[in-house]
Amino acid sequence: MSKKMIFGTLRRQVGAIFRDLCCQAVIGLAEDYAMKERIHILLRIPPKFGVVHTVALLKGKSAILILREHLQVKGNFTGRHFWGRGYCVGTVGPD
């Protein structure tokens, strides 16, 4: 099963996973939109967190949760990848 097929079936659950992770990390999730191949999110990141740290946290923790809960992968997650390597960042509002 390809990643596109997996992500297509998990689109609604991915939004809930991101909302839970943002609540735990005190990051404001203003908007999220899951498309067929990617996800768009609008975050309110506190000044003490960097963008790189926040994206790494969300991608890493969400991948572990998806692999563990929805794909029934147990044990070591070394070498497993769910999300792509890159991301695109833009800013909104006053700097």
C-alpha cells in the first residue's frame, strides 16, 4: 500500500492527531486542511519555539502515532518514514 493511499484513508484522523499534539505543546493551531497528498496548517508558534523545532515535533510525533495506532507497527521506529523530508513555511501577520 502506497503512502498516498494510506494518507487518503487517514486524512480526518491526521487533523485530530495534529490538534492533540498542538494542545500538548502549547502551539496554537488556527487552521488545518488535509489534501490528497499534503497537509496545510496555520500555526501560532510562541516566540520561544523555532519553526524548525515545531515542524520537527509535529512531523516526528505524528508519524509515530500514525505508525503505532493506525498501521499497527510495534517496536523500533528507526528507519521508518511517513512524512516527506521537506516543508514550506510562510509568515502571516506582523513581524
